[in-house]
Amino acid sequence: MGSYQVYIHVPFCMRRCGYCDFNTYTARDLGGGASREHYADLAIQEMRMVRDWQTSRGLIEPPVSTIFFGGGTPTILPAQDLVRMVEAVADLWGLSPGAEITTEANPDTVDRTYLEQLLRGGINRVSFGMQSAVPSVLATLDRTHTPANVTTDVAAAQDLGLRASVDLIYGTPGERLEDWRTSLQAALDLGVDHVSAYALTLEPTTKMGRAVRRGQLPAPDDDDEAAKYEMADDMLSQAGLNWYEISNWARPGQESRHNLGYWHNVDWAGIGPGAHSHYRGLDGQDTGMAPVDAAREQEPMPSVSPGFRATGTAAVQDADPGARWWLSPEPGLGERRARAIRSWDIAHPRDWAAAMDAGHVPWQDAELLGFRQDLEETVMLALRLPEGLGLDRLTRQAGRPADPKILRDLVDQGLLLPLRDRIQVTRRGRLLNDLVIDQVLDAVGIR
């Protein structure tokens, strides 16, 4: 039995940052009971419904190994609300010994007293949204905290014994290479054991995206972002923080176990508006599904199961233990074709709450992952990690060996390390990861 994780989305913020396109809301009360004050109760209600759904399907998960509060701004809620949600997870699924329990934190929303309450309630790791140590860059990002806030909060967390991480963003319009160096050095000076660094991604519907489109801000530059990524990798590695996933560096033993769970494709329940869930195991075991002939996989796979209602706020119908729709054979495609299910919750908190009030697990939609999608996920996830993907595993899962010429070409281009028994990306391969993934899939006949 593998690991099992719980992600809890808290969709509230004090203000929306100009670059953000996450599922977040600044209003305290969104109607229909969906408010900051009642949010913990609603999230716990969904946990109970999901647990009942799992039981009705014979889906037996091990005790939870990690919990992660993301947002939004989880720490906009009272600390006791986060603690109550942790306690609900423990009551419903159990917690494995030494479970990692993380919350994201806006430096403006926490102080030592708040952090003490988190620690007493079992939360043992805090990921601070630092983003930058340069005030002008923070202003462009519409962040309200100051570098001093981050220093104070991280010091308090470390003094209390909490594991502390910081998130950085590079590629902000107007950010110079020296600004980025300043931010990296400031993160290192904090003495944290974990740093996440993400390239700014601009969506056209965001405030910043519109400003770039109007010419009021320069667009992010690929070469600039590549140079900043290489600088981050150099500075963090020299300080003893090793890359363990494309955007994450940590001292040995301080990696985010929750983060790694995603890349290792474990099961997780997503709780909260817009949260995604992923399940591979059935009846307490792996699916055990036989490989499907690749030629027959060309037939499309339905993305919505018969267990869903096609309404404006689609939700899972009441669980029927006999309706194991993801194991049902499809005509001409053989039995036990689906290898996993991926679902996502209704996005708007008001509609999400209304679905639960009507007695439904508040899923907006779901898709079944068959042979092709499962292989694509395996390659995509594994090639974000230093250990990469074993050639034997790729051959078994694809049902054929990879074309050696394509793999040798990737080595010759400096995108893969010399081939032995694994496919592993170089730093250049990290920067061009999408290209590497496409080529590896091409090597096993998946285009």
C-alpha cells in the first residue's frame, strides 16, 4: 500500500496579487454559507463525504502521510481553524507517524503567537511566500509584505522548531539579474533548509497580464528566466541545498514530502473549491490493470463518467457501492482499462457549498486515466526529478523499448545524462523539460 496525502485549498486572500490566476477570493462572505468564518466546517464536511465515498467504492487508503494547506492564504483563517481541519483528517483517515503537515503563509498574516498555535496543533512546517527581497519587485507583484516581515516570521518559526521554507518568483517585469541575486542571497541568509523558485507565468486575464498586453510592463523574457534559473541553481547548490525537483531545492532530508508525493504519483484527496484529487488504488490494492494494446488506445476515452450529473454545478451522485464505473469495460477496448481517476472540485465556494448541502461530493468533473495518459504522466513526473525514469520501467509500461536513436540524440544535445539504466535530465534538460518529455514519449511511440 502506497502513501496517501491530503491537500486543503483555502480560497481566501486579503487582496489579489496582479500576477495571480489561482482560485482565490477577497470577500469575507461569498454567500450560501461560503465564508471565512464557516470555511473550516465546510472543508471538514467535504472530508467526511469523501471518506464515505471512498468506503462505498472499497477504496482503502493508508494513514495520511502529509497534509498541505494551500491557497489563497490559509493563514488568513484563525490558527485554530487550520488545527481543526488537521484533527478532522486524523479522525477520518489517521496520521502516519511523523506525518508532515505544512501550511503556506503570507508574511503579513502570521506572528509568533499564531505560529505557536499552529505548532501546538500539530502543524510542523510553514512555507512562507517571500517572492522577492527587493521592494520594487514586491510592488510590481502587488505584494504587501516587506522583506523585514519575512525575516521576523522565519526567525520566529525556526526558534519554535517549525521547519521553514520560502517561495521565490523570478522573471517579474523590471527585475534585474542583480535583484534576483539579492533575493536568493536574502533567502540563504535566513538559514532555511528549503527554497522553491518559480518562473513568473503570466495569464492574459490577470491584472499584470493586461498591463503587459497594453505595453505598460515588459513581457517576461525566456532567456532572462533561464539565466535566473541557472543563478538559483548555482547559488542554492553551493550553499548545500540540492535540487530535488525542477523548482525545488533542499538540504538532504528537508525535501517537501508532500511535493515529492505529487511527483511520485501517489493518491491524494483534494479538499476545497477547485482542489484536485487523484486515486490509483482500489479495494486497498493497486489497480493491477493489464496493459492495453497501444494501437487500440487510439480510441478516445470519455472524460466524464456515468456517475456524474451534467448540470451547471456538476457533482458526484450519491455513492453506489456497485457502480464501480471506472472499472467497467468499454466496447472493443478490453476490461479494467482505466488506471486511475483524477477529479476536481467545483471552483466557486458558493456552488461548492451548495453541492454539499444537496448531499453531493462537490466534484465538478473527473477523468479516467487510461494507458496513454498513465504513461504520459509517468514520464512527465519522473523527468522532473534527479533520479529520472528507469528504462526497464519505461519499457514495461509502454509495452515496447524506447528508440535508442532518439535517446542518444537527447544525450548528444546535452539534455540527458549519458544513458545507463535510467533517463535523467541535465540542467539544460530541466530548462527544456517539455521538449525532453515529448521526445521520450516519441521514443516509445506516443505522440
